[in-house]
Amino acid sequence: MTDLILGLNIVNAPLVRTMSALSIALVLFLLIRRPTTRWVLTASIGAVSGALIGTITLLVTVNVLNLFGTRLTAVVDTWVVLTFTAVAIGIVNLWRSKWWRKLVAAVSIIVFVVTGALGVNAAFGLNKTVAAFFGVTNEKPLDLGQHTASPNPTNGADDVTPLYTRWQPPAGMPAEGKVGTVNIPHAASGFIARTALAYVPPAGLVADPPTLPVIIQLNGQPGSPGLDDPKVILDKLAAGDNGLAPIIVNPDQLGDDSKDPLCLDTSMGNVETYIMKDVVPWVRANFNVSSDPKDWTVLGFSNGGMCASYFGAKYPQVFGNFVDLSGDEYQGVDDSSTLKRVFGGDQAAYEAVWPASIMARGTYPDSVGVFTVGESDSEAKPGVKKTYDAAVAAGIQATYTEIPGGGHDNTALDGGLSKAYDVLYPRWGLKASG
């Protein structure tokens, strides 16, 4: 039962519409009372006050405090204002009413808050299940012994030919890939991360899997490991490519939704060491992946997109590719305290770790960078463009794409993932170019 609840899809229209219809019915019930002057005035003041408080809350959290790192869409604003309005109507029903109306009002307030949260979440579309919404996972452990071949494979002579030309799937290969939890030790870094996830494509689930490319995928902030979107997209691609797709390992570079350790080694945690000296060696030791940098990709959305550009810029000998999906321009871009709190006020030291600064100092004989951003994401777009320009100036083979209809949301995420796979599949040898 717990797994059923945690796995419940909270983005699909039926649930959101059902809760919305219930909320509308409850609002109407709470409003329909004997139309005295007192009640009409009380209900009107309550509704207007709720809408006003909701609007002020948006202005303060978004425009003043910038808690979300981006402007919210009109749909999200509408959900927030309507939720505050409905809650206010519920509150005014708690006075001068019979006990049963008080009870209905109290239950209604809970329903309104839940409906509003579902509506806002659906507008972004990034947390698709109850588990994802609460930052937990209901996935089962991935059986590494069953689904991977011998560790640390060496590239054979025929590896110079594209994998898709020499791979024939065996009978009985699964139709879909598999997602599961993996336990990545943190001996080198000591960084306490949340449970990581991994995706293995159909071709990686057979008894003798081919050597596959790998993606290290990083989350946005707030956010937690989740591979629902990549699995859906990659399973569809694998269905037309003889089961071939990259392996994805999704570690947690935050440790806590409320914190941003900047993907660096700081007093907030040794995240850089965790990724480079814990995660990367563990992946090499536990999956049948190529050792060629062109087959290694670091990818992320929002905060994770900045991290991807950082690791791709600093470690081209490990990550031959990096994918920045709606990424921040640099570490702590939305937190003015970062300079003093983390770097002791040393502006030069701070700027030295920015992805664009690292690219200006580096050399990239064979690096590919993929940059995407939602076309209406006015907050992220300037930073993504700057990092893209820096990549081009550094000699990185870079592409920049604005995702139609995308904001800082699931549309931008899915569109960015699809673009990245389009660019990288031929490079990985999973399909022909063009």
C-alpha cells in the first residue's frame, strides 16, 4: 500500500481535475449561507483578503527574496492566488457557524492546500509522483550483479566501429530499461548524500551486455534523484535502436533540498570530491561502461546544469560531454551571501570557479557541450547563453537550443533531454549521424 501511494502520479490531469472539482464544490458550499448583509460582507472581505495575501506572498517570495531562482508562470501565480482565496473563505466559516460547518471548513482548508500544491507541482511537472514530491524514492535496489558485466572493461579493437553496427540483441532481451536504487560509498568525500538511482537500458539487462556510454545526471535545487523522464524517453529510443541507450547514474549532489553545496568542496560538504572520487570510480567498477571520455557525459537541470558545466569544463579528461539544461550561470548566482559566506569576500577566488572562467583557462580538443533553456525562461536564459558563448570561445563543440513552450519546468527538461540525446547518440555510436 505504501509503494502504491508513493508511486501515485500527481501530475496527470485526472487527479488534479478531481481535486479541483472537489475544491470548487467545497468553496460553493462554504459560500452558500443565508445571504445576510453581515455574511456577504464577511465572505467578500475574506475572499479579497485571501487574494491580496496570496499576491503579496508571491511578490515577496519571488520578486524580493527570489526563493525560487526564477519568475513563476501565470499559471502558477493563478494557482497560488486561488488557493489563498479558498483558504480564506474556509477560515471565515470557522466563526459564527454551527459545529458541522466548522468541521467542513476545517477539512476544506486541508483540501484547498493539497489542491493548490498539486496544481503548482503540475504546472512545473518536475515531481511526477508522491515520492518525488517529498524527495524520497520508492524504487527497489538495482541488482548490479544481474544486470552488469565484468567491471572495468577494456575497449577492444572493434570499438572503433559504431556499436549500433555490431550489436545484435539476444532473444529474450527486456522491452524496457530498469530503474533502481544504488548504494554509492562516500569514503573519499565523507559527503552524506541521499539515495542514488541508476537506469540500465534493455541492452544492459542481458547476460552479456555491450560496453555502453554513461551519463552522470544531477538534480535541480530543490530536487532529489529521479529518473522518470529519462527512462520514458530512453525506453522509446531503445525500442527503435535494438535496446541501445546510455546507462544513467543519478547521485545526489545536494544532500538536502534546503541546501546548495555549490558542487564544490566547502564547509557545506565535499561535493566535488564525492562526484569525482566516489561516484566516478564506483561507476567504472560496477557497470560495463566505456573508458573513453567521449562516452562519459555529465548532465543536469537548473542547479545541476551549472554543476554539469562546471565538471565538464574542469574535467574534460573524464567527461568528454556535458549537458547544461536551464543551468545557473555560476555557483550561488541567486544567493548574494555566497561571496562572503563561502569565499571570505575574495571575488577573484569566487569567479575562478565559475564554469565560464574555467573554460577560458582550459583546452578542449574533443569536448561537446549541449546547452538548452526554455524559450520563456527569462531568468535562466541569459546565464545559459553566457556559458554557451564561453564554451564556443574555448573551442568546445557546443550547441544552444531554446525549447519551444518551455519555462523553468518539465517542458524545458524533457525538451532538453531529447535534444541532448539527439546530439550525443551518434557520438556514442548508438545510431548513425544525421
